[in-house]
Amino acid sequence: MIWKPRLTVAAVIERDMHFLMVEETIAGTSTLNQPAGHVEEGESLVEAVIRETLEETAWTFQPEYLLGIYRWVHDNGDTFIRASFSGIVTDFNDQLTLDPDIDAAKWLSMDDLLQAEQQQRFRSPLVMRCISDYQQGKCFPLDLLQDVD
């Protein structure tokens, strides 16, 4: 059997000391995550994070930095490789319908996130790890990522 990790992207977006998060119900439980999702065929990592952020929050995301590339193994054995980006949002489109898996997009304070962490409401341990790396100022230029034809 060939090992096939799941390639995902996520956006860490802070504005006015609040982070843009999505609330989704997983197996009957309300969870929080960054705008995030799977990279589609033919899509670059940057294109994927812009698309996922728009689909899940109705905000247009402008990535500025790569925060990091993370590997996480779920309890079920699935391996996820996540490229996480930081940046800003520009336009909000209130005419867009959010992805059907998303219950709401919310701007949450750090206190809200710490409380959610205590309540174990995050979709994965990647959520706070990415926020922590962002707060520590970890950032790498986007040109580290190269698409080769």
C-alpha cells in the first residue's frame, strides 16, 4: 500500500486583535479551525488558501507569509501535511454562501481561543500551533514555494 498524506492549507488572519476562525460541526461536536482545507488538483498552495478562505468565510485573503509546514497524524492514522499562511483580508462578500460544512465564520479574541483550547474545541492541535507560531513572528517568504511545470 502506498502512503498518501492529505495536503491541506490554512490561513492565520489577525485583525484588531481578533483571529478569523470557522466553526464547524464534526461528528456532532462544534469545533473551531482556521479557514482551511484540501488542496485541489492543479492548484498551488497559495491559490488553495485563497480559495478556501473565501469559500469558508466570504473574505478575500491576501497571503503575505508562509508560517510553516506541519505534519500531524490523526488518531485514525491519517497523516495531514498543512501549509499555513499569514496575511490580511481585504473584501467581504456578503452575497456568498459559505461552504456547507461551515456553521459560521467568527472573529475571536485570544481569550476566546484560550478558552476554546481549554474546552478542547479545536479541530486539531494544528490550530493553536499555527497561532502560536504566528504570535512568535515566524514568517517565511512566499517565494520559498515553487511550482515547477
